[in-house]
Amino acid sequence: MADRLRGLIPLIAAALVGAAVLLPLAAVIWRAGGLSPLDGRSWDAVWFTLWQAALSAVLSVGLAVPVARALARRRFRGRAALVALLGAPFILPVIVAILGLLAVFGQQGWLSDVLGLFGLPAVKIYGLHGVLLAHVFFNLPLATRLLLQGWQDIPAERFRLAATMNLRPWTMFRLIEWPMLRRIAPGAAMVIFVICLSSFAVALTLGGGPKATTVELAIYQAFRFDFDIGKAAQLAVVQLVLAGGAALIAMKATLPEAGFGGLDRVVPRWDGSRIVDGFWIALVAFFLLLPLAAIALRGAGALFSLPASVWQAALYSVLVSIGAVVVTLALALPLALSRWTWVELVGLLGIASSPLVLGTGLYLMINPFVAPWDVALPVTAGVNAVMALPFALRILRPAAAQIEAEHGRLADSLDLRGWARLRWLVLPRLRRPMGFAAGLTGALAMGDLGVITLFADPNTATLPLQMYRLMGAYRMEQAAGAALLLLVLSFGLFWTFDRGGRVNADT
């Protein structure tokens, strides 16, 4: 009986995930009443969405190539810390990063102040170039990490052989490094393209008008300003088609590797200029650190004079994050432990949609029965859990497979099954990846500015939404203080969960 129940739990989790994604989408399609022709403004939003996502992907991967190559070729003090810093933007709240970029690159930012000393005009950040700047800030580190891993996976013996043959740097790049880039760069570009398709907060704050409106921003405007639910639903279907199609292409974009493995020996690199490599490493370090430093400097003075509404919003955000973590782990664990491969595909459904599209469907489903603002926080936590589930599965499922491969036969010989197997074998060894998955989910949910914009009223705002309202009211000092608070809470949640998974964990 226990084994049968254990086999049903993954099916129940998969059914819940499928319902959470497909039912809102069905509500959107039903409310749209079919795919009627889009008007001119909607087509402009579609083309801008595709254009900015493509440009962001090309710029991020293009700039990541020299940065990753420089990091692969050079060893220096602080390199490990810099590589670790490259992972920070992924869990950095979008609205916080945008405020930091405004402080550095905005019309009244540091760069404009320096240009003013030479009589040059201030920088204008709003519009397409502002959207691209923010997307490169978030995705350049991601692309660099992906490409750096590709460089590190090249067998060192190939570089040693190139040295014995006295190959020129360009020849070595063409024969050894270019095949790796052909294999990894398309997949990295498509992943970034998918991410940028659903980048709502960036377009909301930096879009700068009708000419820089994405599909998700158009959905929000149709809901909140035009009160045209039919148009919002129709645009939500378009966003689903765009994101789902791009996600499917992204899964197929990486080419198979050809060649032979090496012995994982580190070999010193002699090719390339140290000055050029140092320039690229310093450039990416300053690009990532300056906005964070600007947030800390501007927000420190206002942190302890924030209004009560900000602290209340911070409490709501913490509750939403904890709720998202609980739901994500409750769904991810049985899916990760299941031996059926198709349940993982169900768990990955969230990556083919977007928070605003799911929020649109849930709004349509809830509105006839309950006031949407009454369930704003639970809905926000639930949608964030579904959106974080693909990342949690990618963390937990390989670890669970490794546990089964290493200890499964011994557990079978001891007749260790059911809950006893889960308690004594699986959970202790999954503690570390579970902590990391929980930390990632908590940080992502903490900084989300998506669903809450559809459901919230003035009394139920989360911290990112309250910060956006302060920015809209030009209370920039208080917004900076709220940004610093959000930054501390996001990294604090990530560290707490991740550290909790490491304490007394089996290694």
C-alpha cells in the first residue's frame, strides 16, 4: 500500500503542475474567443518583443565570448570570487538592478555627471537602448558562465598539442575553440532569447513609450489602463506561442560534441594578450559592481527612514517567497524521484509560459468568484513556484539519479523501501541540492514584479511593487532604500536556504 501511494505521488504532483499551467492558459484562449487579427499597436509590440530579445541575445553572447575566453586563459587573485559574482545577477531582483543601472547610466547618473564635466549631453537610458542595457547586465554573466564551462571542458591535451606544433593563436582558435563555440553559443543565445521574451519589469521601467512596448507590457496595459480583458487575453495567447516556440527551439539548439575527452590536466595558456584579457575582465567586473555599489551608497542613508508601507511590503514579500519555496519543493521532490521521464516534461511546462500570462488566466478564472486582490499573495506565491519548478528539477533530478545509481542496489538488498528509503537514504543526500533549489526559488520569488501588478491593491503590494511605486512618484531616495532592503532580503533568503542545506549534509 505504501509503495502504491509512493507511486501515485509523482502523478498527483504532475497533475497539479499541469493544471496550474494549462487551466489558466485554457481560460486565456477561451476568453480570447479565437485568434482574431491583431491591431497595429499589438503587431508593433510583437515585433519589438522579438527584436529586443534577438538583439539582447546577440549582444550578451557576443560580449561573453572575449570575457569567457579571458577568464579561461588567465589565473589571478580574486578570479574565483569574480566567477562567483557572475552568478549573482540571476538571483538579483530585476527592479533593484534597474535602479542601480539608472544610478550609473541614467540621465542623472554617474556617467552623465562625468560627461557633463566635458560639456557633453547626459545619457538617455529610456527606450530600446535602455532595455538592451538591462538585458545585457542580467544575461552577459549567464552567457559567460555557459561559455566558460565550455572552455574548461576542452581537453588540456589539445592546447598542449597546439603548443608543440607552434600554432598561431588564430589557427588554434579556429581548430580548437571555434567548434566548442558552435556547439554551445547557439543554445546560450536561445536561452537568453527566451528569458528576454518574458522580461516584463525591464520593459515596464525602461521601455519609454509605445515604441518600446513588449507583448507582456501590452498585456499589463490592456488590463490596468484600458480595462480590455479580451485584448489582454488575445495578447497572452501570442505571448504563449512566442515563449513556447522559443523554448522548444532552445531545447534543440545545442549541437552534439564531437571529439575525445582529455585527462582534465590544467595547461598554461601562452596565446593572447594579457592587456586585452585584463581589459575584458575589468570591464565585466566594473559593469556588474558599479550598479550594486550605487544601490548600496544611495540606499544606506534612507534604509532606516523608510515608511511603514515599505516594511509591510517587505513582510509580504518574505511570506510570498517562503510560500513559493514550500510549494516548489513539495512538487519538485516527487517529480525528481520519479522514474518516469515524462513527469519531468510536465514539470518543465512553466518555462514555456510566463508569469504574466499565467496571471492573466488566473485573473479570468478567479474574478467571477473572488475579488482578485483578496488572493493576490497566494496567487503570486503559486505562480512563482510554478516558474521556479524547472530550475529546481534541473538541480534535484540529476542528484536523485546519482543517489539511485550509487546506493540503489544496496538499498534493494536491504529491502529499504517506501518512506524508510526516503528518510534514511534519499533526503540526507538531497539536502544540499534541496537547499540550493530552495534558495534560488526564494530569491527569484522575492524579486518578482509580474503577477502582483495584476492582482494587487494599495494595501497588498510586495516590496518590488512598492519600490516601483516609489520610483513612479520620483521618491528616488526612498526607492533606493527599498532597493537595498530588497537586495539584502533576496541574498539573505538565498544564503539562509543554501547554507541550511549544507549544514551537516552528507558530501
